[in-house]
Amino acid sequence: MYTLTNVSKTYEQKGRTVTALENVSLEIPDGQMVAIQGPTGGGKSTLLQMLGALDRPSTGTVQLGESELSTVSDAALTRIRATEIGFIFQGFNLIPTLTAVENVETALEPMRVSATERRARALQALENVGLAERAHHVPTEMSGGQQQRVAIARALVKEPTVLLADEPTGNLDEDTRDDIMQLIETQWKDRGLTVILVTHDTAVAHRAERRLHLTAGTVTELVNA
């Protein structure tokens, strides 16, 4: 479970203080799928960085399970990111010179997994997302939807408990968007993942169990129709 208590985040920008998050208190139970919506600059990416152990709050606490993300060491944050949290991005973030299977393998390198096991797990992860036949293709030889499937395989190959997605369908057409969301939902249900995704797409957000709206650094609950 995530527990955020009175979380605020401020930045100094061009001589002024910018408040990205303001006194956010929030609980996200294990296994829940949550969509975060809101205007550009409202604090969505900052909140995702807090949840992903990529940044620390200026004040307040961020708890993931037994780990207090706002106070643990940098080494502990690195371990948590490497083992417990999978990330998916709008831009796929694949390494262009590596094949699909090699891109997926990169997620296992910090875990000191042997080369043989890395390859086996990466191939299985690609099969799980329906992309086994593209294992040895580089990103330029794949469509946008296929590249995002590789990115999902990379996020899940380390068997995380949390999947964080920042506009995962933002670069895709409607049909491909629906395919990717169906894949994310299947993985969420099959693995019992906690899934938190940021999206501007209301059709995507409505597929989540729970919707949050973030504007001016403040979180409110939305009710699914």
C-alpha cells in the first residue's frame, strides 16, 4: 500500500518558489488500478516521481509497504526502483541500437541476474505481451504499439509489485490505445499489480477502478460514471 501524508513539493525556479504538490494525503491499496488526470503543470508528473521513488517530498512522508521513501538512503531507493516498481513512458524510452529482447534484459541488469536467466526471462516477458516473434527486431522495425509492448515487457520482467505509467497511450492511435490498455488490464489482474497511470485521455481513465484529479498541486477524487 502507498500512504502519502501531508506531502508537499516546492522548487526554486527563476528566483521564485513553485509549488508542485501541496499537502497531499492519499492512500492507494495494494492491487488497485488508479488513473490520475488534470491539466498540464498541475503536479501529475511530480506525484508520479514521488510514487516511483525518483524524488523526495519537500515536506511530508511517502510510504510504500514497509519503506519510507522520503527518508531511506539513496541506495535503498535504487533497490526499490530496481525490484519493486516498473515504469512505462509515453515515449517508450527504448534503446534504438538494441533488439526487443535486449531492451527487456536491461531491466534485470541491476538485479545481478545471470546472462542466461536474463535472456530466458526477457523472452518469456515478450511472449507474455504477444511479441515473441519480434524479439530480435530493433525499435525502428516495430510499430508504436509494438514498441510500447516491449516497454511493458521491460517494466514487468523484474516482477514488480507496482506499475507506474506516464501517458502510456499518448503516442498511439485509438485502436492501438485500446489494445495497450487491454494488455495493461490483463497484466494488472493476472499479477495482482498496483497500477497507477497518468493520462489526459478520459476514455483511458474510465478504465481504472479509481480516478484522481490533480490541479494546482491538490488531489481530489473523481467518481466513475
